[in-house]
Amino acid sequence: MDDLHKPRMPIKDEGMKCSICEAESKGELCEEHAEAEARIRDHYTTWHERMDVTWEEYLRLLEANESSGKWIREVASYLIYSGARTRSP
């Protein structure tokens, strides 16, 4: 496997990087993407009650919605394709 396709593991002294944008982070996501994820999870109940959508359907709607902010769309995509889509709030 060439270097371009190898998974990137943080080096001890390097610190953590956001899984989406590779910005410095204290966890899996940088501050901006973590805030977007919190907002996505906070608003799911309302969407589910009003539109009767599943967690995955909700994420796909956010991902496709041009009116959603960039970070919201990026996090929705990340949750869908990382397998986190099954972990609804």
C-alpha cells in the first residue's frame, strides 16, 4: 500500500487531528466539527417527531441540504460513512 492510502495514525508528539479536516483537536473532531455534531444530535428529536425520519435518513437530508452549513454537511457525511450512522442520539 502506498503512503497516500495508508491510514494516518497520530504520532505521540504530534497531537490529535480532526477526523474530518485534520485541524488540531483534543478528540476525534476539532471544536467546530464537534459543535456541529452536537447540534445535529440535539435537533434530531425534533426532526424525528415532525417528519418521522430515521437517524440515517436525517443525516442524508442534512448532507444533501445546501442550506445546511458546511460543517453540518461535513459532519453528517462523516457520521454516515464512518459507521456512526447507527448510533442515533
